[in-house]
Amino acid sequence: MAKVIYNVEHGIDELRDYETYSRLLAMLQGDSTAASNLVSQQQQIHPGKTYHWYLEKVIYDLERDRR
């Protein structure tokens, strides 16, 4: 129910970003500074993308590097 209310109030993209950011934080054991730094690096390398794209790219890179 909370997701539905959040979705209606804030829109699908924000909910998707929140869930993806939460996933990234879990991968980094809650280190929000590291998450922010990784997203910022991708924003410099790939300007003009959506915030969600940067989150997905960072997660993809972390998963790839852990293999």
C-alpha cells in the first residue's frame, strides 16, 4: 500500500529511482558517500543521461567487477 501511495504522489520514475538507489546502498553496505561518488563519476563520464541510468550503470559495474 505504501508503494502505491508513494507512486501516486511522486511518480513512477521517482519510485523506481528510490528502489534502485536502495539496491545500490545495499551493495555498498549503506555507504551513501561511496554511492554518491560513484554516481558522480558516471555523470562526468556520460553527461546527459537520466539519474536512473547512472544508478543502473553503477550497479552493473559493481556486479561485473565482483565476478
